Amino acid sequence: MDFEEYIKLTRETAIYPESYERNYVIHGLVDEAGELKETVESKPNRKSTSSVQRSRFGGLHVKQICDELGDVMWYAARGVDHFEFDPERFINANLKQFTPMNQEAAEEETDKLLLAAARMNGNQKKSVRDGDNRENRFNRNLKKVVLKAQKVAHHSGIFDLRVVMERNIEKLFDRKARDVLQGDGDNR
């Protein structure tokens, strides 16, 4: 699944007033970036029986990171769609240049992702205050969010962001089929 297809599929799971879309997407992105940071920096679930699953970036921890990255990517996709940015300009990094499975690098990139999302939030505040669009700043920071998401995925052992997007869409369409898209929490 490419990013453009993912964006189209996110439209089917977007449940919020269209008039509030810009605020919803930006605030949601900041919230999910914070959750991603907590997950990347968290200790693995000690209830796992397998030592591989309990290890940093072991199976269960990587799944949790993948789930949070999916939520970040959903808001990023909704932002790209809202602003009508060119999707092809967002996922284009050559990940071969990054060193895989590096915990410190994953945490550092997560911090940078959260900072870019926070800057979008600040730009939105100033946009409301000053009555301007600030589209170039949103574009630049949204690109940073997506690039940092790619790097976090890579450093966490998820070498293809398409896997993250596919899992996210599967989760959301399952929730949609069960009529539980709205709500809070991962286990609905």
C-alpha cells in the first residue's frame, strides 16, 4: 500500500466534523506522537513468557510501536489530505542510510517527531490568532513527522512503513465493522 492509497482509505475512518478537521488532526497528531514516545521509551511488557518478546524491540514491543506509529501515520495522512499536499512528496526517504535496531536513535527520532508535531500545534495557534494559513510551515513540519516516523520504524526493526499503514487500516476497518471507531483506548 502506498501513501496515496492509505490517505484515501483513512477518509473512510475519519469521524469528526469537517469544519473542525484542521484542529482535530493537529491535536490528534500531537497526542499520538506523545503516545509513540511513551511506547518507544517504555520497558517491554514483563508478562510475556518469551525472553525475545521481553527484550527491547522484541516482538511484543515492536507490535506496540507499530500500533502507535499507525496512529501517528493516520493523523499525518489526514493532515496531508486536509491541506491537499502532494502525497508523493512525503514518503521518499532512503532508509538504507539508517542503522537498524538502534534504541537510542529510535528514541531520538521520536523526540524529533514529537517536536515537529508540537510545532504544527503552535503554528495552528498562531494561524488562528493571526488569521493566516501558514500552509508552508504545516507542510514542512508534516514532512518531518512522516520522515521521523519512517526512522522510528526503521530503528525499531520495522523496515517498511507500508506494513505500519496496512496494519493500521486493518485495525480501523475492523473497528468500523464493529461500530467502535469512536471511543478511547486500543482494546475496543
